[in-house]
Amino acid sequence: MNKKPRQRCNTLNLHLNKLFIGLISTAILLIIGTLSVSAANFRVKGTVFDEKTNTSLLGVSVIVEGTTMGTVTDTDGKFSLEVPSSNSTLIFSYIGYNKQKIKLNGQTEINVVLSEETKNLDEVVVVGYGTQSRKLVTGAITSVNAKDIADIPNDGRPEMALQGRTTGVTIAANSGQPGSAMTVRIRGITSFGAGNDPLWVIDGIIVPVANLDFLNQSDIQSIEVLKDAASAAIYGTKAATGVILVTTKKGVEGKIKVTYNGFYGTSAPTKLVDLCNATQYATLMNERSLAGGGGIIYPSPASLGEGTNWQKDIFSNNASRMNHEVSISGGNNNSDIYVSLGYQNQQGIVLPEISSYEKYSMRLNHNEKFWNIFKFGQSIAYSRNISKSIGVNTEFGGAMSDAINLDPTTQALVPAGQVLGSQYSSPYIVRNTNGLAYGISNMVGQEIVNPLAWEQTQLGNNGYSDNFIANSYLEIDPVEGLKIRSQIGLNRNYWGSQSFTPLYYLNSNTQNTQHNSLYRGDGQALTWNLDNTIDYTKSINKQTFGILGGFSVYEDGIGNFTNITYNNVPVSSYQNANFNWPNVPANEIGNTSDYINHRIVSFFGRLNYNYDERYILTAILRADGSSRFGANNKYGYFPSVSVGWVPSQEQFWKDYFNSDNISFLKIRGGYGVTGNDNFGDFQYLATLSGGNNYVIGSSGVPVIGISPTTLDNPNLKWERTTQTGVGLDVNFLRDFNFTFDYFYKKTTGLLQQVPVPQYAGVPNEPWANVGDMVNDGIELHLGYTKTIGMWKFGVSANFSTLHNEVTNIGTGTPYLIQDAASFQTMGDVSRTEVGYAVNSFWGYQKNGIFQTTADVANYKNAQGAELLPNAKPGDFRWTDTNGDGKITADDETYLGSPIPTFNYGLTLNAEWGNATTGKIDFMIFFQGQGGNMIFQGYRRLDIQNANYPISALNRWTGEGTSNTYPRLTTLDTNNNFSNMSDFYLEKGDYLRVKNVQIGYTLPTSISNSIKSDKIRIYLSAENLATITGYDGYDPEIGGGVFGIDKGYYPQARTYMVGLNLNF
Amino acid sequence: MVNILRKKISLAIITGVLTGLGMMSCTSYLDVDPKTSGQLLGPSYYQDSTQCYAALAAAYSGVRINSGGFYCQLMSLNPASDDHYAGGGGATDGGGLQNVSNWTLTASSVGDNTNGPTYMWYNYYIGITNSNILLSHINGATMSTGLKARMTAECKALRAFYYFNLVRVWGHIPLLLEPVSAGSLYDVLQSTPVAVYNQIEKDLTDAIPDLPALLSSAEVGRFSQGAATALLGKVYLFEGDGVPGGKNPGGTAALPGDASKYALAAAELAKVNGPLSGSTFSSPYGYKLLTNYADLWSNKMTNASPLFSNSPGRFNSESILEDVHSMQGLSGWGNAYSGSDMGNSMNNCIGPRSYSVVDATKAPNLSTLGNWSFDVITPDAFNFMQSYTTGTDSRMAATVLNMTQLVAEGAATYTGGYHDTGYFLYKFQPLKSDETTMGGDAVLNYQQDTYIIRLADTYLMEAEALLKSNGDQARALALVNAIRTRAGATPLTSLTLQNIYNERRMELMGEGHRYFDLVRTGQAATVLATKGFTANKNEYFPIPFKEMQNQNFKQNYGY
């Protein structure tokens, strides 16, 4: 047998392959028995290559189909064989590779490329302070590997790689602003006030979410999501929100490899919101004015035509986007090295002049063995980004809100020769380079201004971030199975922003006519963690033990932030603005503050045991001490245990089942506890602070008043999440694999600021452990891979559900609004109430529209009193949900949850070709979620004359005209628009064609001619199409509360052409 | 052999490293010292006069709420009277204020620290807590007995002032005389208005002797003997009247009038106003009416020069207790309306929307930075002033910014807000020249001080107390006529209580007195009926929702 000791641990794989080869041999023998042996009269030779590395393969078995004739390849991968006929078929097989049949058709020399079998059982999974064979994993861990993300466009952030590819993870972009983070929630939401972002550990370094953009996508070897407590408890401290482990690439033994991945593309919005044009707007304004008792505002709406389309003015249809990543790697027996450089430049689709992102990055990963038993290494990454970002998802100004609310009757630019009205009298009105004034609306005011003029005031604003993220370790393997390792990781981050605020007059409420100002803010922070572990593995007969002990220290909050503002800088444009201009001290205002150290000390241990890879046990215990708790509860203890059973390893299974049907089956389950201390410092104490100040003395200088900020709570303790889960992994019908998980997660003692009576006399509500919440769901993943001749197919589909429910919020309040979403004068639109998902939407429920005065009069309670006596035809019929015979705030009711209740992804791959023909590959990736509601709050309620979405054209204008959109009037006495109600909610379900890609890998004959191993060119599209019933720009809306759309910066559709080169 | 040796060495190294780190990890590593992070701890503070002074400033901070903060006392209580509507941008703008304006207050709509009149409750209780904290620590501090006595007196005067505002608005409030701990928070009980008034009297009586008669320029804004005496006189007057129609939760009268207090009121106020000589009064504290009524609001940016002189500006001779503001807080929207926002919020809130000058000779040069059109003057108040004006009375012109007229004259334009009447409160209009010259957001950094008690008020209160206690009628008439004469109005020849009520409305319009006056004199039920006032209920605001989470609490009658 051609038993090449590739991977010692893959004994199961060997089993399967033995079985497989045995079966084939049996079949062949049977066939031989029935066939007569032909004479050998034809010689064929050739070479067998590995598809990936393009190197020749030694020991590949070559058998003539239907005979016993065969040979194996030599050290150069060559073979030579006599075959019965020029039409014979050869079968090439090799452990760990897909079998291939080739019909000779008269060829005397053939080159054969074998591809590796993609059975994820052989994978090694990173589990936190170590790795584990996938087949021995008893927790719920989802992995994304380099090859899964190789083809998706680099977005500059690693979160994108998880979206639609991992079960149990809900992900939504926070904004289409380039470089912006995404909201990631693993198995739901577990906290009110202590953060819900997962813990990101990159090569063992704990990295704050904000700094994740330092990673180059091409540098990622794998991402593991530890979803359940049984896996994550090893990171007890912050593991309640899930843990994401990212491992970067390292050099591989062999020749030096150079790779280049890059693309260039252009982006455009996928959709504009339908808003009224000038004629429609004027018609509606007239109508609502008349209805409110006013007069006609626009005598001739039709004469206004289309007016200004503000959206077209702010959106760019060809924002550029490019990304280049180069790496050099290699290694020998003792050392390996991986070096990479990256550059990303991306313009936003909204006002790209002031919305862009640029990043430079570099990395060095190096590992070295010495004196046989020592190993050391480091990974050092540095990145710098420069960003220009505009306020996103706010109704109070900003380009999106302007474009939506500003009336279309205002001119974008006042043409030359037109006399300027009185609102242009300020010397600080904004003009373009030709001296033409930007239009100022006399209909819509406050923060809503001409976005093009606003852009001019923002040109001098930009931000930067410098990130230095590194680790260094020393490892000693003194005896077989024992590993002692000490690693230090740190993240040094410098960031800041600079802005110049010129003198400007955008409208009577939005102006800066006093003095210009130049601002600079610079922050710096250091986060570090030190981990020492000792790990021992021992196999005795069929039993394998692994024991890990560790100690770690973590600290963040080392740093400070300083900002300074210079007023009255003697320049008028941002190009000239500079802090070196002489200025008087009174114009120089600065602030600085220190961060507060947050420290965690941890001790942890893990026991792994398996018997014959049939019965598996993993147990973890972690103890964490945090500086955020007082002496009463400084330490938290986080245990977990999980077990697995692999029936397919049992003899009876092998005896009674055809292992081709179900070749692998693992049933697993676990229970564990994790914690969360991600809230403010010193909350267990009543510290004193300045802030209740008063002006004493004629100088006007405030005296800083020192007083307690809150009441103390010495019993404050860890937020505690317990999680129970069961799952199974199965490989069946050769080509399929399937994973199922169910989890139930309960968080108790939620950290939150509790409302206390205000006679407590302190400005801040004290923190306490009050409240419980549960999350549960199921997660399904199905994979399929198949090779048929020159064709290769792959399907990966996943589906997850999530149910979030608050079960206790403590006494003293019917619901919580601390972290609620709020909207303009409406106030809070979401609340947290027992029995519903956290931050669910609450408001009035409409039940159609009153069509006639009789309808209003007939809307009575049981006592015969009119429920809405002041309503008029065209107004909403608010539902008396509590049946008390009155329409009051008590009728506000549950209207839906912003949290998607399911999400899914589907990736389809197809590839055709071989090294000779070149290869064409195709990938399409769908992703979607749903079950949630989106709050669509585009229009400013308090600005009477703001433009309307086109849906307002379907307003009620008389009996029978509409039962969904109320009448328009300046006197909204029924609060049709000012009440939070289901009128503002829409379903958030969507299915998105996230990526499509078609690539061509040139034949090796061509690539080899320029000494390249691989040349692949591709065309790719991102966000090609979205199927949704949602009316707004984009149904994918992240943030503290999902699905709050106040004029959301949408994600772009991008077309790209790219190149992968390997040398 | 070499290998084994290496192994031994390496094990020793690792053991050493681990042990070292293990020692470093001892629990003290987790005890981040709050002090090194700039965090002060209560028990170790209040050591000396500097620290006590900082604590005292925190006790004073609540005074800022007269006109600081969107839901400041003037914003919250002016619309409760017949002189103002809440106004604003729309029917829901400043929701809590609209509920005051149309008397639809409920425990929820009265708001909390950010969104309703309960802003007062919240801030005054912070002031009370901070007073109580200093009172409980001051004896342990190292400083002179004189200074201790003064700060103690100030804390008591402040506490009395805060309770006086709270008891007038809410009646049944918890009377806390020492800091409350987290553990006993829900054991707190409500007090009766009578008990609260008793404590206010006691605190002021205790405080007065230890307060300074005169304030240096570095001390202005603090309590003086005159201020505490004036306040005590006012407290007595309110006790004399009681709250007609106001009920305890059980339905009995909450605060029956105690006529015996009128004489006490007149006596205390006389100490402030001083003896009559000729037609003028000479206050022992140097208080004098300003010569021109309009000067009370004419210079918002600078101090009277010199301080306490008869010239316009802050700390002028008519000012007894004033709410001090400054642009030097550099307030921004990040700390807007918090304890570190030192601006006057009224100015921005009450300006006409989208104001624009057409004829600068006729229209005032108002700021156009914000202007939210709150606190508009009702037609009823406008008509009252018009009909009440006699002689060359300058008060209407100084009180009402008549936009209707300015627009008609083509002098200025504006956009009507909600409940627009065309009449704006002139006393606090933001002038272009009032805009900050420093950092922060301009609309948050107006620095006009507002009078909490000014001499005209103590004159009128004394006159009223004299009438109600059958005191010196001639002195009462002289007090009222001093005010009328100063304003240019024809002097009265005889005096009735209604004369005084009218005079108070005329003189003090927009300064936050009218609602309280209507309630204590029993006129609220009739005068405010058209605005929705319900007798035997709206004499007190509802106890806020958050406070009612204390199961011991009882809601005010009728809510």
C-alpha cells in the first residue's frame, strides 16, 4: 500500500480510505473474475500532479479499469504502464485525493492532476489556546477558511467574511460608508448594558472591534466562531457574547511563494428612494395647507416640473474601489516566514469627496525552531487608515437626511444672473468654484440644508487610525506531548481626526457666522494580554488525554485622548488651515482626558479525553478576576462540559450500515457558563465627580462642583450566561456533510443602569444586576462537493433561527428604555419588556382610516362614547388595544422586533477544466435574513414642509381613496404622523445576491511560461441584487438596535475585475 | 544528554516565568486605584476649605435650573399660567411643556430628568443631596469656624430654597435631611406640605444669622442675608395663603392657609425693603430699584458697574437672589442641560423662529442662531397689559416683543411656531450681541442671569402681606407706587388685593411667578379653567412616574 505518513492524527481518514480501497479492490476482483484478460500491447506514460501545489505526487496508484494491471508513480510523479488497448481507462487514486478516471483515446502520454478530497473532518480547528481535530470537537464551532473567502471582495474588515457563511451569527452592516464596522451578534443578544459585540482574538491577541480593519483578507488562514459556552468558556471573561478566533497565514515549507491578489471596481447605489418631485411636492403642500386652514402655497404646481432631485446630486454612480495585496512566504525545516503588504482605496457612493477610506497595511509572521525543543515566533501587523466619513443614519442633518427631506423646489445652484432672495443676504452663503450660490430652501429649515453646500463645509474633515498589533511567543516541547507556551500580544492604537469649520450660512438655523475653527483630536490606547499555557497530551491504548492549564493577564484602558480647537484661524479655507498660524490664547481651547485601566486576571484549565475517537469529553474551568467589581464579587467562575459520541466509529455501525451512506456521525452536547464585564469602571463605588457646577463670582468662571455621580453598589457582579446545546455532524452519501445545532442560552443578572427614584439625588442611575434574557435557536448547515470529470461542484447552504426574549427586567418599571431607539419628537420607538425581544418596537396600532364622519362617530367604546371624537375622515382609526374604552398612551402595544429571527446563506460553486485547458470557475453567493421589522423614519416630523416619499401620493383624499395612508394636513390633531405606530414599520426580510464571480485560470503552459504557478483573472459583482419588500435604500441595517432607518447610508453595488497571481 | 539538560533548563525557565507572573497576578493587580484614574471617593473627600467649597458649588448647581436647561423652571411653569402658551415647533415639541400648557399632565408625561417638568424635581433633589452631603461632612473638615458656619448656613438656605420650589409644585415630597443610601432608598416616605414648610422655616431661620450681609465680587451669586430673609418672607406669605383647593392624597386640605404668617411675612420683607423715607425705601442691604424698568434686561453680558449699583447688568441693586449664567462653560450639545451647562436656555428657546430683520431701525437685532418660539405670550396677557398700562408705563414694551406689529410694519419677518400668538417674551430675547464670543454651541451659551427674587417682588409681597395682616396700609400703598412710579405708570391712590395681583402680573410677567400666585390666591381654578386646569387636582403636579416606584408613595390627589 502507498501509505504515506502525511498526517498522523488522521486515523479516521485512514480507516475510511482503507475501507474505500478495500471495497474497490473487492469490486475489481469480482469484475476480473468475469472478464478474460486481454493481451497488453499499448504503452502509456505520464506524470501526476497535485492540483493545488502543482508539484508531482509520489506513490499514486494507477490501475487499468477492469484489470489487475497497475503501477505506482515514482519520486517524480511519473508512471509508465502497459495497457490492453489504446481505449483503456486508467484509474488514479491516492489517499486524501479524489479518484480520477481517464480514458486514453489513443493518447500515449498524459498529465494527470489530482485534487484533494474536501472532507472537513480532516480539518484542524482552532479552539482557543490550541487546536483540535474537527472530528473531536464537541462544542459548536463554525469555521471559515481561507478558500471560502479567497473569492469574495475584500471589504477591509473581517466581519464580512462571516456573513451568510456561518450559522448562528447575525450580521448587518452599520453603514455603506467605506470601512465602517458591522454589527455582529453570535447566538443573539445577551446584554442590555454590557455590550453585545463578540470577543475577537486574532493570533491570540485580543483586539477591540473598532480596530479589526487592520487585517488583510488574504492574510486570513481561518476564522473560528466559538458559539456555545462549552467552547467559549475558555475565554470566560467576555465569552458570553461569543468568541471569534482569527488565525493568519504562515509560511509553508518549500520554495518561496509570491502571491498577488487585487481588484479594481466601481460602485453605485442599487436603489434610490422614491420621493416626490417638485410638482408632486407642491401639490401635497397646497393640499395639506388647505386642510389645515391655510392658503395655497404654490399657485401652479405643474409649472415647477421635476425640480431638484437631491438624491441624484449626492449619489455617485462610479465611486472607485481598489484593493491590492501582495505576500511572500516560505520556509524550511526550522523556520517559516510570511510577509504581506496591502493597499485599499475605496470611495463611498454618497458624496465621495467627503466619504472615502484608504488603508495601508503590512504584516510579518515568523516562526522558528531551535535546539530541537524550542520554538519562537511573532506576528507583527501595522496598518494605517485615512477616512472621510459622513454622519450616517441620523435624521438630524447630514447628506442623506438632507436629500430626503429637502424640498425639490429649491435649486441646487442658483443660476448666474438670477437675483438672490433675502435668505442669501449673509456674506457666508456657500458658493461653488464658479461663484454661484448654492440654493437655500425657504420651505425646509433647521438642520436640513442643501447637501451640496453642506459638502463644501465638510471638505476639511478627516480621520486616521494607526494600528500596531503584534504578538510574540516562546514555546517549549521538552518531551513528547508536552508543550509549554508563553505569549504576549498587544494592540497599540493611535487615532484621531481633524476638521476645519469655515464660516458658513446654510440656512437660518444651520450657520457658523461667528468664527471659523480648526479642531484636532488625538487618542492613543494600549491593550495587551499575556497568556501562559501548559499542555500535555498522552495516548494510552485507545484512550487519549489532553490537559491544558493556563494563566493570563489582560489590560486595556491605557491611554488618553486630547483635543484642541483653535477659533478664528486667519484663513478662510481648509487647504490653508493650520495650527501653526499665530493665535491668541483665548482662541485656543483644549481638553484632555485619561482612560481608566481595566484589568482581568484569569486562570483556566481544559481537559480533553476521548476513547477510540468514539467517546469524547471536553471540560473547561476558568476563573476570572476583574477590576470592574468590588471585593464582594471580584472573581467569576466559568465552567463548561461537553460530550460527544461517534456511532460511526462503533463496530456495530460498521457491521450494519453501509459506510458510504453515512460515513461519519457524531452526536454532541454541552453545557457551560460564560461572563461579561464589559461596562464602565468603578460602578461598584460612588465616586465623586465634577459636573454639577455653578457660576460664582462676577468673573463668570464656573466653579467645578464636586459631588457623587451615582449610588454605590458593592454587590455588583458578573453578568452570567448559561448555555445548553446539542448538535450532530454527519457525512453521508459520500459527497454531503450536514451539521445541526440547537442551543438554549439564558443570561441572568444583566448589568444595567437601573432607574431609581430621582430623590436619590444623583445624576446617574446606579448599575445593578437586574434582568434575565433567553436566546434559543437552531442552526443547520449542508455541504456538498462533487467532482465529475473536469467538473467540480460545490454547494454550501446554511440556515439559522433565533428567538430572543426578555424574561425579567426587575421590579419598579414596566419596561426599559435605556438603550432604546428614539426618533425625533416621537421619543422612544422601542422598549424592552418582559415576554418580548429586547428593544422591540412599541406604539399605536392603526386599524384602517376613517372614511366618513359617520365612521368617526361610530367608533365607540362599550359605554357608547366616541373613542376618537376629534378625529376627522382621513385620520387613522387607532386601536383601543387594552380595551379600556379610551385611546391613550396605554394603548401602545408590541408591533414587532428589530432582531432578525432567521438568517441564511447559500454558496454555489462550479469549476471546469484542468491544468492543460485552464479552468473556468463560477461562484454565486446568496445571503439573507428576515422575521424582523424595520422602522422607517426618513421624514422629519417637526419640519412641516419636508419633502414626502412618493407613497404620500396614495394619501387619503376622500372617501374610499386610501385605507393605509392618512390625509395630509398641517394640523395633525389625530397624531397620524407624530404617534409611533405600525405606520412606520415595514418587514425587513431580504434575499441578496451578495457576490457573483466568474474567473478563468490560465493553462499552466501559459502561466509557467512566465514562471508563474497560477494566473487567474476574474469578474466579480458585490450586492448584485436584493429581493425585499422593504421600501428604503437597504434592508440590512446594523447598529445598537437593528433596523432603525433614519436615512441609512446604503451598501453599494460594485463591479470588479481582479487578478490572482502566484509565483 | 545535551537534550535532557536543555529540557531541564527550559523547564526551569518556564517555571520561573510562570511563578513570576503568578506573583504579579495577586489580587492587588485587580485593585485599580480610583484616585490614580482621577476618580474621587466620597469618604476621603471634604477635608479642607477648598474641597468643601467645591462641594458647596455642587450644592449651588441646582439654582441654575431657574432658567438653565430646556425644562428649566421658567420654561416649565410659565406655560402653566394664563400668560403663556408652551409654543415651540409643534404640538408635541417639548411634550412635557405642552402638557403643562394644556393641563394634561400625568405621572408619565410630567417626565423625568430629560423630558418634562420633572427636570426640576431631579435637579433640585441633586441640589438637596449635595447640600446634605456637605452638611454631613463639614464638621470633620479643617477650616475656620466662621467659614464652617457660613457654608453650613448656605447649605441650609439652598436646601430651603429647593424644598420651597418642590413643595409648591408637588406638595407631597420626601423630606430628606441627610444623604440617602442605596439600601434605604425605598424606605423613604413622603412628607406633608406642612412638615416641609416647617423645615424650610427652620433652615432659613438657622441660616440667616450666619450669612454675610454683603457679598464681594468673588462671592456674588451666593446666598446673602438679604436673600435668605427675602426668601423667608416669601415662604411666610405662601404659608399664609396656603394652597386653596389643594388636597392631600386622602382628600383633606393639603395646606390650609395660616393667616398668622402674614405678619411674619411683612416683618421679614420689611427687613429687606427697609424703612420708608419720603417716597423711597432705604434697604439696609443696599437694595434699590433700578431707575429704568427696561434696564433690568437691557445688558445681559456684563456686570453692573460697580456691582450692586443702580446701573444695568447682573448683580445690580435690584437683584436679591439671581440665577447666574455664563458663556464660560463652553457648553455643547454633548453636555447640554446637564450640571456643567452654564448657559441660559430661555434665550434660545423663546426667540421667534426664522427671525429676520428687514428694517433695522425698527426691529431689534435678535440672534438668528436658534429661536424655538417657546413661551409665547397669550392674547389674554397681551390685552391685560394693554388695558393696564397708564401714563408712560414702560413695562409692556419691555415685556412683549410684538412680532405681529413688526411684521405689519415691514420691520421684520419670522415663522410662526406652534400656538403662535405673534407676542414673544422680550425680557429674555437673545440679541445678536448676546451670542457667545467663546467656544461651545452658541445657542447653549447665552449668559443672561435671571432674577429669582428682585426688589420689586419683595415690595409687592410686603404690600400684600400688609394688606392681608391689616398692617400699615400707607406703607403698602407706597411700596406699590414706588414700583409704578419707577415704570412710569400713574400712582394709585388706594390699594386692594386685586391691585396688587394685577401689579404683580404686570411687573413680573414671564419671570415665573404668575402660576404660583394664581394657585396660592385661589384664582387658578377660574383663571386657568379655559386652559384645562382642574380644581382640586392641578394645584399640584402629579408625582413623577419614577418616584412612584417607591411603593410607599401616594400619588397626588386626582391623578
